[in-house]
Amino acid sequence: MFMTTHTREFSPPFFIIGCVRSGTTMLRNILRNHPNLACPEETHLYRWGEPFGTPGFMTQCNNALLKKHRELDGIKDGEFKHILDQSISRGDLMARYMARFVEVRKPTATRWFDKTPQNVYGVHLIAEDFPEAKFIHIVRNPVEVVSSLRLGKVVKVPNLMAACAYWNEAATLIHALRRRSPNRVLELRYEDFTAEPEQGIRQVLDFVGEPFDASHFTNVITYESSHKDEGLFSPEEVKTIERTCIKGRRMYGYAANPLPYWKRKGQA
């Protein structure tokens, strides 16, 4: 039987959130190069509406995708069951899992972070469970996000309105968090980060209170992926996406008439 290091002291965690297909994996993989930072595969522990401990929650915790993620994390099924049996809440489960992950994969790390875009659905619960945690929102042009969802290389969402809802709902939930706790949220545009990755990395590390050393990121290469010339949508469909996502597009500068600064900052 292993011994969990749940009582080990870590620096306050942070959570990368947003819409799927927006660059969250790219950002996670870059930040993993920092010697102090450790992040597993996606946890999804705050994604579902079923309360902790209910049959629905337990079933979701043991779906095939998460079992595969735990295998990649180096956590055996029996270890996860032990962690789950010890836990008394969703936050407790997250803390115990992360402590074990760090112990197995990167014992020198002093801070863990999570990258699960769909955990945005529980972002307000995360904020309560981890009152010192910060949040990094990476946002991407919704036309590109919806294009990626139609391609379906990772997540396939052929329905146009459903794909737009992915983007709109993430933007809405994070906007509400930013209004409530503006100092806990850092927002990055995918397009800006890929164009100037060092500047973006410095911004993230400064936000979470970690030192920047360029030698940790010498192999980082970023480029902006685009599907605009792949003929995935008719002109009318592109207009539908732009119209459906207009509020967020204006907020993040993807429309010709962006919202005033004070509204973008959530002070309306």
C-alpha cells in the first residue's frame, strides 16, 4: 500500500481553463518545462454536475478516458481507488491526486497545476475549494475553435450551434469569475501567445509567482494553427459563428467593434 503525501506543502496551484481547442495543451506542455511545476493529463474532476460521492460521479471518475489519463500519469487503478476512498470532497480528491502525481512523476516540483478545459464548468467551485488558486484563461478566435471542432481530430462537434456553445459557455463562466475575482484571472489570446511565446511565458510565470529562466524553454517553438483556408464552412456559416459568438468576440478583440475597456474588464 502506498502512502499519499496529501499533507505535503505546495505553493498555491493554478488552473488552465477555457474552451477546448484553444491552446490549453500547448500552454500546459510549455509550462511543464519549468522545474517547479508539475501537471498531469486532464483530470475532469470539476466537469460534471453530479455531486461528489454519488454513483454518477463515481462512474465518471472511472470512465475509459480518465483511466487512460491515470495510466499516463503513473497512477495505478488500485492507487486511485485508495485516493478516492480517502477523499471527502472534490477538492480533497484533487489535492490527494495531485500530491500522488507529483510524488510519482516529478518529486522535485513545488507547485502543481491542472489543465482541463472542461473543468471550466466547475470553475466557481474550484475557486472556493482552492481559495489561493489562480486561473489562466487562454482564448482563441471562435471561428478557429469551431473549425477545429468540426474537423474533430481530438473532440468532434459537427453541429454548428453546439460548437459555438462550447466557446460561448466557457467565455461566460470565466467572465463571471473575472468579475468576481479579477486579481485571480489572467487572460491570454492564443494568437498573441503563439506570436510572442517568451512574452507570454513571462506573463504567466509572473502571475503565478514563479521565476523565469530562458534556459528552461529553449526548445519551445510555437506557431498559429489556422483552418480558414480549408473550406470547412460556407460564408453563411462563418457569419453564423461570428453572430452567435459576438459578445465574446467583441470582449476579446475578435470583432471590428470591441467592447469598451471597462466592459472587457468585467466592471459593467
